[in-house]
Amino acid sequence: MTELAVGFIGLGNVGGQLARNLLRHGVDLTVRDLDPGRVAALVARGARSAASPRELAERVDLLITCLPSPAVCAAVMEAPDGVLAGLAPGKIWLEMSTTDPAEARRLAARVEALGAIAMDCPVSGGCHRAATGNISIFAGGSRAAFERVLPVLAILGRQILHTGPVGSASVLKVITNYLCTVHLAALAEALTVARVAGLDLNMTYEGIRISSGNSFVHETESRVILNGSRDINFTMDLVVKDVGLFDALARAHQVPLELSPLVLSVFEDGVRRYGPREHSPNIIRRLEEACGVRVLGEGFPAQMVDDEPKIPGSEVVPRARSSRPSPESGEGQR
């Protein structure tokens, strides 16, 4: 158990699960969210609440934000009663939202100007793994900061990768979310073609799973597609935000992409048709409606549940690195 007092702002689908993991491990936790029901649920489990981001930041040693967009995070951090107003030297801010890397670096500079420590630590793996503490975490910041916060990250996640300086984790997260979206769009097409071609969809699922066509997205999101719930606790507006961040990153580096703009247009069309809060796997509806079919199997779950036990988190060391750098080496310093 960590001895740090921890604050958590943003108790949505992922943030709420991460905060519950901290409570289950006996962490001294203070929480805040605009939804009083979410706050009350965690207070009932032993957390404390704060009246403002500033009050929360003043109370804790380490503060985590897990928010839906860069604009929301900026407001929480920079408002007159925001996080920055409550930070002091030695405190730590972890940005666990999926955000614009440039914005992560901008806010980190403001945090560091106050003598505090900043890291971007987005998560990947889905709400079902956030619930068990088996989610993966990318961590950007100095090596010394990474080693200081690793005990907390080991509670929240299973595989933890130090990515380099602040902002690098957000770059990697935007890339992985883009790949997830491409896989989802391709699976929608593949499963619809299988249905129209007359294949049994339970058999098709297994065929993809045991083949070179398999992916993490297939083993999770295809299940809720074939169930019909399409509920993966992620919505189309968030897909558009994430792929838009990837697209902007590529343009900033003058990479001439072809797939990314197409995938972004597919989900923008999904938002227009079904609304921004529609479950993202329901992008398959565009094809179902065009073909006059329903793409359904039998016996698949309505939601994903991680049935693996919580394993204490540990650092993932990139291949070909014979050892971890020391805090004094300077690697990862901004």
C-alpha cells in the first residue's frame, strides 16, 4: 500500500473504476466529480470528497485527473479554484486522460513552474480491466518521478510502461486508440460480410480468434457486437475525439495518412446518424442497415468482464534494453 494521500478528479467509466481500486487497497483517497452520485458512491466506500479541485489539490500528495477532453482538463486545472491554485512544491499530478500531447506538455510546464511534478499516464485495455486493476498504463515523465509513483500505478494497472518525457505517453496512447478504432471498423465490415455470405457467426468469431486476423479488439468488442448490446463503455464522440487527436498529430508531423481520415469520416457519420453517445461498436449498424441484416451470434456477453485475478503491477521494459536506467541517468528528463 502507498503512504501517499491521493486525490482523483473524474469518476466516469474508467476513472470511477480506477478510484475504486485505490480504495480496495486502503489508499487515503479524496475524490471529485460533477456528478454528485458518483462522488457519494465512493464516499460510501471510504473516500472523502472535496468542494473544489483546489481544495482537493491542497489535501493530497498525488492528484490524478481522468477527464473526457483536453478542454475539460484545462478548465479543471486552470480555473481560479482549479488544481493549479492548490498545488505546492513536491506534490505530483498524474494526467490519466486521453489528451493532446501538446496540451499535456503545456499543463505539465505550469505544474512544474510551481515546484510540483507532472506526468501523463493514460491507460489502455478497457473498463473491464480498469475494474480489476489489470489495465495497462503508459507513463511519461522523468525516471525519478516514474519510480516514485510506480507503487500507485501498480495498484491501478498490471503492465506499466515508462515511455520517456512528459507527453510521450499521450502520443503513444493516441496511436494505440487509433489502431483500436481501425480494428473496430475493419471487424464491422468483416462480420457483416460473413453474415451476408451465410457463415455461422459463432464459428466466424472462433475462426478469426485462432487466425492471423485476431486482435485484442476482436476478443473484446466483437463479443458485444455479436451479443447485440454493443456496450463496451465507450461512445462514438470519444472515438471521434481520439482519432481526431491522432489525425492532428500526423498532420503536425506532415505524415500523409490515408486510412486515418477515412476512419474518422466513418465515425463522424456514425455520430450524425446515431448521436454522439451511441456505443462505438454500433458503428456496425451502418452496414447492417445497408444490407438489411442483423449481425448477431449466440451466447456472447452483453458486457466484458475481466475474469483474471488482480496481479500486482510491474514495469514493462522494452526489448533490447539490458537494464533500467537509474534516476540519475537523466533519461526521460524534460
